[in-house]
Amino acid sequence: MKNLTKIFKTGTGQPVVAVKDVSFEVRKGELVSLLGPSGCGKTTVLKMMGGLLPATDGLLELNGSEITKPYPGVGVVFQSPTLMPWRTVIGNVLYPMEVLGKNDARAKARAHEILQLVGLGGFENAHPRQLSGGMQQRVALCRAIIHEPSILLMDEPFGALDELTRLEMNDLLLDIRRITGATVIFVTHSISEAIYLADQVLVFSKRPAVIALRLEIDIPYPRTSQVRFLDKFTELERKAGIALGVVK
Amino acid sequence: MSHKILRIIYPCVGAAIILLFWHYYIVFFNVPPVVLPSPWSVAAAIYSYPQALLSESWITFLECVSGFFLAMAIGIPIAVIMTYSRLLNSMFYPLLVASQSIPKVALAPILLVWFGTGLESKLAMVFVISFFPIVVDTATGLRTTSPELLELARSLQSSRLQTFTKIQLPSALPFIFSGAKIAVTLAVIGAVIGEFIGANEGLGNLLLVANSQMNTSLAWAALIVLSALGMILYASVVLAERILMPWGHDSEHKH
């Protein structure tokens, strides 16, 4: 169980090469940021890691077995909350449990608990439309962790939120990750968000996605927004910026 | 004055203006009642034939409702099948669309030959006319399901049936209802066409009979009851929509 490995290597055919010869490894419990410009193919990498898209070429492994289709223990969060408007907040959170056939009293208790954790206690019976964008995304986060997944795939989850909400959500994600111990793959195009959250940042170049730089972030957890002002943090931001070509 | 009351008062004032205009037009130009009856004689006709209007309405109502439900019961499953089978979709969807170039009225005599002058031929007419919007809107609804939600379902290894009942069908519900609203309006048209072509009961038949007897007031009365029937049917679909998808109206009373 210890050696959670994902080796990733792809060389897609002619029409559009979205991802090309990308290889990396994620350790169990690690938070890895995939940082890159919009449309560079990092989402494609994420989907392949979840078994939602087949790789054209290359090998993708989880714990030594190849990933070719969706597998249990995965939670997903998208850029938009994509809640079901016909369900209440708690109904949305419990959706994965229904699909998995585990929608029992324990699941409901857990749903209440995690809604409390993300600061939505008391909103269980509200409908998504009554909530702000940030609150909806919190519900989506709860929906992604209700079934206690060991892997959390997040596709620019805070990209549509305002800066202040985004900072809050970053800390919330670190809390959730600390409590659940899940491995998190986090796609973003924000340099500081990528560095603030992650153990490891993979900087992708423009399409086709190639890893331009790999950064180990040796800032100890628990992190607070104070670390954003460390010299070390700024230096990491500068390196990532150069790799992305936005810092000359 | 509150906004809600004004929303009722303004159309009433508008209706009053039209009625007055109608009345004075007849008075000033001395229009004979056979050509255009006065609004008061139409009201009087409604008042003096309540039994006939009510029983004929009931017939037309039955034709509309049964044809409409038949169109829903057959149209929705067809939309589902076409959404799931690419082959059937590419084989039959273009034909379905092309079939819409047939003027439905032209089918009425044929349906009459097939089903006779009873309820069945009207039911068939209503079905034919209200079927298409239901199929098209349901299929559109099923197809526009959020791809992210489908991906979420896939990541949870949800079965096809689960994905359908928990995600696609509820997602399509607003579309199904917009199709149903169009269909129910068309249903009344279909029923009247059916009755015009061959029937001995129903509001459309009453209208024809009244017309041939030069009883224009009664013909107009039938027309007004007919439009009331259409409004009631439409309102029923709207009511069903509010009951079945209360979330669709959350934005109106947001806290």
C-alpha cells in the first residue's frame, strides 16, 4: 500500500497532440499541483489519471496495476460546482453514496459532519441555487470526499472564485487533505495557488503538454497564508514563472 | 399598489378596452349579428347553453388529454431510445424531422378513414400533432446533460440505468416540460381539426353546427370556451411542472 506510484507516459497520434511523453510519479498522500496555461492538456492528464480517458500510448499505473478504466476510491471536483439543482445540499453530497449503494445512516451522519467542516452546517436542506458560488463549490468538495476516496482529482476547482474566496478555499483544502490523508492531484493555472498547496508542482508547457519543470516545495505543513510572504515562496514563484515563460 | 395586483389589473383593463371597442364597432357600423355578434350576446349564449357547452367541452377535453398523454407515453421512450442508440438515431431522426413537413391537417381525412368518427380519430390527430415537440425536446434535454455530471457518474462507476434515472432524466425534465407545454397547446388544435373533419360531438363540432344554423353567438361562445379549455390545459402542465420540479423556481424566491 505504501508505494503508490503513477508512471505516466503518452505519445498521442497526429491530429492534436494534447499530452506528449509526460512522466511523473506521485507518492501516496502527496498533493501534486499540475500548473500550466489554459488548454495546455493538464486536464487531459488528470482525466487519464482517473481512468476517464484512455491514453493513446504509454503506461499509467496505480499501485503497480495499470489504469484503463474508472476505478473505486476516486473523488472528482470540477471548475464549476456542477451540483444537481433538483437535489438539496445534503442530497448532492450523498449522491456518490447512493451510486455506491452505501446510503445508510452512517453516510448521512458523515455528510452532516463534513458539511459542518466546510462551514455549511445548517444549509443541509437548502437548494444549490440559494447558495453563492463559493458555497456551491464547498458542497462539491463534500460530494467529492463523502465516500472517503484515497485519490482526489481536482480540475481548477477554485478557478472561477474571487481571490478572497479562493484563499479561504485553499486553506480548507489543506485541512481536508490533512484530515482525510487523500492523495490530491490539483490542476490550476495560478502559480501561487499551485505552490501554496502542493508538495510537488509540475509545470506544464503549452500544448502539447510537456513537463517543463518539476518543483519540490519544501515548506512544512501546516501552512498558513503567512508562507506566501517567505523569500523561499517568492523564489519558487519566480522559477515557475520563468518555466511558464511569463517571467522573462 | 403592489406589483402583483397591477399585473392582474392591466390585462383586465386591456380586455375591457377591446370589449368596448368591439361593442361600439357594432353599434356605429350597424354590423348584423350574423356577421359579428356583440360581446353581450356571446355572453348570453354562454349563459343560455351551459349544458351543451359543458358536455361538448368534456368531449374535447377528453380527446386532448388522452391524445396528449399517449404522445408523452410514446414520445419520451422514443427520445430515450434515440439518445442511447446512435444507429437508430441516425436511421430515424432525420425521417422524423422530415415528416414534420407534412401538414397535419392533411392527415385528418386519412385518420378518419382509419379510425372512424369516434374518439379514436381525434385521439390519433392529437397524438400526431403533439408527438413531435415532445420527442425533440426530450431528446435535446437528454443530450444537453452536463458532461461533468456524467463524468462524475463515470468516476463512481455508476451503471447506465443509475446514470439515467439519477442524472439524465432529471436534467431533461425542464426540456420535457417545455415540450409538453407546446404539445398541450397543439393538442387543442389537433382535437378541433379532428372534430371539423368528422365528428358529431365536441366543441369543434358544436362550432360548425352553430355556424351552419347562423347562430353566430353560439359559435363565438364555443370559441371562447375552447380557448378557456386551452388555457386550463396549459395551466395544468405549468402546475405539474411546479410540483414536479420545485427547484426550477428557486431563483424567484431567493432569500
